[in-house]
Amino acid sequence: MSRNVVVLLDNPEGRTLVRDACRTSGILFFEFQELVQAEIEQTGKQRKKGLWDDFDDILDRIQVDD
């Protein structure tokens, strides 16, 4: 099993907390993970080219799902 870079998502208790928060906010856990992954992929870059486009794509899908 691969380990997450985000410590909170790397343990069962943390994942449960995040899942509960997502459920309360009406966000699918998978979509939250996509947003986090988009940010992680940009880590260390001086210019985060494409990050806002990635966020827009993910958030647009969330709006369509509603």
C-alpha cells in the first residue's frame, strides 16, 4: 500500500476525520483527495503553473455532481 504525503490521510483516524468533515461539507472524499493531490504535485515548484486550472476542473465536477 502506498503511503500518502499528507500525514492526516496516512492513518485510519485521520482519514476518518477528513471523511466526516467532507461528508458534513457535502464534498466527496475522493474529490477532496484530488484537490490535495493537485497541490502536492506542485510542491517545490516556484511557479505552480496549471494549479488553478486543476482546481477549476475538480471544482466544476463537484458543482455538476450537485
